[in-house]
Amino acid sequence: MRRLLSAFLLMSCAALFAPRMACAAPKAGDAAPALSLTTFSGQPFDLSALKGEVVIVNFWASWCTPCRAEMPALNSFYQAHHGQGLEVIGISADRSRDREDAVKLMRDVSYPGGMLGEAKANGFGAPGSLPITYVIDKAGIVRAILTPDKEPLTDASLGGLIMPLLKG
């Protein structure tokens, strides 16, 4: 009986604290993890509801110069290809006290954004570095992970990677 009670308590604690545990970031080839939040405009965003679309998930912060530098390219690519089945979400890793800075920056782009700290579900975990961008195909598989140290995020780099996914 004591073992059964101990096992029950252990499972209960695990269930309570599991959402707060660190998640391993997905790798290329992995199924995209859960991500749901309310955007700055008040609209719900649920990555799992976007199967059949190509999705770019960009983690950034208002204080991050490389993050701000790639936002115009993401926005341009989003505007050009949104009608072809492309979705983009910008997830700010700013602290809650800096929310207004994030909101102000997102006013300059067309794609939706929200706060990482306000996510209802985040299987991506906390980013180890910023910016980091995940490209997810129509089947919900992570196809690429982009960081500025590997290749700058530009219209050309996005096009070479994403256009085949939009056609496929």
C-alpha cells in the first residue's frame, strides 16, 4: 500500500510540474511540438491547427539586434507568400515587463506575434540563443532550424528553403 501511495504521489507531482519542466528543442526531422498562445492582437494561435500549411516560428526579442535585422525579410516573405499557404508567428522572448517594446516592434510587420511567457503550451522550450527560426512543413515536421550564425535570414534563403515546401 505504501508503494502504491508513493507511486501515486510521484505521478501526481510529475503531472503538476511537467508543463514547467525544460523541454528539449526540436531537431530537424522531428514532429513540431505544441505551441499555443494568444497573439498581441488577441487572436488564438495554435500550431497544431495549421497542418496543411508551411509555418515559420521565429523566436526573437526586442533587445536583440540580429532579431530586429531579420524581421523585414520575414515580413516581406510573409506578405509575398501568405496566400500560398505560408504562416509566420513571431514569438517574443522578452520579459513581461518589456511587453510593450515587443508590441511596438510587431506593429511594423504583418505577421502575428505573441509573448513566449504567455504561451499556454510551448514544446519548443526556452530558446538557447536568439534569433532562432523553425520551418515546419505541411505535415507538421520541422524541416529546418535557422540561426544567423549559419546563414542570414533573407528573401533568397527563405525562398530556397520554403518554396519547395509550399509546392509539395
